[in-house]
Amino acid sequence: MGIIHFLNVRNGDCTWIKHPSGHNTVIDVSCASEEEPRVSEVFSEQKGGNYNQKAYPVNPIEYLKSFSESAIFRFILSHPDMDHMDGIENLFSKLSISNFWDTDNTKQIPSDSEWGHYKKSDWDFYQKIRKKDEDPKTLHLYAGAKGQFYNIDENGKSGADGLYVIAPTRELVDEANTSCDYNDCSYVILYRTSSGKKIIFGGDSAEKTWDYILRNHKSDVMDIDILFAPHHGRKSGGNRDYLDTLKPKLTLFGNASSADLDYSSWRNRDLKYITNNQANCIILDTNDDDISVFVTHEPFAKNYNSNTFYSQTHRAWYITSI
């Protein structure tokens, strides 16, 4: 049902799904500015100890181009935080994008704010592009949404690219707009493979979102195969009970300060996880009955699985199957 690339992009998010339909879905973007490193410069680097791959992020635009990709069928911005749209203007200028999924948020950033590593021009571009009537087509989708290409095929049957929105609801977005806590208007997307595997992209979803999901979509999220940890794996992601329902066979953590990551919730439940800081980029091949997991950092792969091997197709090292 596709190949998923979970990119190592500093303290941010970027995931690329290559669907069997030929469509490319990209969820969030970070490290995509002109001055960010090129793929070839990153893959030559290696570190020992804690692997330290957070220090060697990839540029998503260069990464996609290295696989000869020039078009994105849908770009999904999970929610309006800068670490999820870092380089969005460059992404839209360098690649052809047909559809843009955006939450109907009303977030504002004061004009006198300090931007640090991020660019005000990315925020301004986001405000401009989300209000355009012409291409790319902007969609505001809510839990339970059905539509052609993302989960309904040309014959009206469920499936297509396998993307099912389980959050937010209109009410969660309205509440986020009132409280200005925009993590709880984040998209949470269930990806179903043709072999019945379930993968959840958690965005930065937090307690209110998961309270809603467990009340209304519990059967959809029970006993999943892969979890892209909410809020990069921080303690602020999810709610107190969600892991007891999801029971993911493997969780992928993004980059964040180690003090902020919720390792104990996984360890206490004997749940497996891999971090970008260990593995650099993580690739999931979902085209067979099992999900094959590959990583781009060779030392981690060899420590994880002494029988690892290199895949020319994925440009990464095999470590396990789920």
C-alpha cells in the first residue's frame, strides 16, 4: 500500500508517503529552506554513542528530488506551528503541489515576534496560500471525511490512497481557536494498508483530541502496527490512556529534547520505539503482508540487527518487520 519515509528534520516533522497510485502525500515540512543541508552531505556523516543523528537533518526537497520526485499530490499541514511548516514557501516553489489539507484555524502571530531559526516569510506564505481559490486546492477535512483519491476509489469503494481522518472535529478546531492551543486542532490520520495493517500519524495531537478519538474511534485505533508519536513523542502528546488502546507494535519518535520525550510510557508497557536521533530517516515498506522497516544510519542498523542488509531501492538498511 505504499512506502513511507519518516524524515530526520531537526525538532520538526516531515513524512512522505509514496502511494501505489503514484500519488505523493507529504505530511508537514521542516528543514526545507534553501540553506538547509543536501541529502548527500548528510548521509556521509556517522556518529557513535547515542548516534546523534539529530545533528544531521535532511532537506526534504533534496530528499524527494534524489528519488526523482517533482510533484506532491497532497500536502497536509497537521496544524499551524512553525516546526511543521519550516520551509513551506520553498517547498511550494520547488515542487508542484495539487492539494493542500489545512485546518480551519485562526492562529495569529504578533508582528513583533522573534522568529529564531524560523522565517516570517514562511508564515506569511502560509497565510497567503491557504486563502487562494486557485491551485493548489485547499481542503478543510474533519473526522470521518470521505473523498475521492484519499479514501474512496473511482468506483466509489473504500480504499484508494488509504488515508482516513480521525481528528480533528469542527468542535476541536473551534475550541483550539478559542483557547489558542492549536495542538488540539491537529490532524490525526489513520493509514490502512491493503494487507490490513494500521498506521497512525499523530501530528501534535494532545489530550482533548485523544479523549475524542477513544470515545468515537476506538475500534479504528485498537492494536495498531505503527504509531508516529504525537508531538514527536513528547510527554505533552496523547492522553494518559491512549497507548493502552493503541498498543503499537512499533512507535517512531521525532526529534525533541531528551528531557521532554515520554520514554517511560513506552518502557512501562514494554512497547518498542525508534527515534530519528538513532536512525536518521526511517522507511516503512508496506507493500507486502508485513511492514519492512529500514533506516538510513548504518551503525544503528548494525547494532539493532546483526543480519541487516542494504536496500538499493530504499537507500537504507533493513532492521525488522512488523
